[in-house]
Amino acid sequence: MESREDTSLPARSVEVARALAEAGIRGRVRELTDSTRTAAEAAAALGCEVGAIANSLVFVSDGEPVLVLTSGRHKVDTAALAARWGRGPLRRATPEEVRGATGQVIGGVAPVGHPRALPTVVDTALYDYPQVWAAAGTPRTVFPTSADELLRLTGGVLLPVGP
């Protein structure tokens, strides 16, 4: 895995790095030569388990975009999650809706660095890993973190997102 750190990051990743620093998160944004667009690609590039990848998925519920940070080891059960969260039905956001809500593209959505904070769920399964990796604004940038940091960083709610 070859990587570059903060000195020459893409603009979207600079915004994420700034938000991390302001929140006191110590993990540094890294730009990888390999794609991290999917959890499997990210895990391969980072040499970690796919479950240690914190996927940032944008859904629409009750007319607003919401963020679900889920372990890469499973899919979101949208009906079960909506019921647990007390929200209306969840549907996957379109690429245009994702970019409008986050300023970032699918495959590179970070937990922060958006035009405004999104209602967020952090998957309980992320607690199975002492370190997780999240996207940092582009499909080739990531940062190391933990489930606790993701909760604090996003002001999210801790819930299981699977069945």
C-alpha cells in the first residue's frame, strides 16, 4: 500500500482533514494509490478485514438525506434500521443526491466535511474492531478511526444496521 499524507491532498479531503483536526481526531487522512471505492477494495488496499471498513452510505428518509456508517462486512437492512431509528422508510440516495448532501461522490463519502451535518447512525458492528477506516472525501482517501470517534465526530446514534 503506497500512500501520501495531508500535504498534497485533493480539495475534498483537505476539508475532511480540517474537520477531523477541529474535532481532535488524531488519525491522518491518507491518499492511496489503490482505489477504496468499495469495502473490499479498501480492505485489500489497507491490508485489513473488510468488516473494519466503515462504509458511509447516504439514504433519504422523511424527505431528508441521512448517513449510515456501516461495517463493510454486511448490508444495511433498511426496513429494520428505519424501525429501530424511528424514521420513515429509507431509500438509497441517487448519486446526485449524495453529492448534493455531502459535496462528495459515492465511494468517497466521509463521515464529515459536508455542507451541513446529516442525521447519522453508527453501526454497532464497528465496535468489533479496535481500528476502522473511513473514506475521506474521495474514492482514494481514507483515515483511521474508531467507532467511539465516529459517534463523537458525527453526533450519531449507535444502532445495529443489519437484520
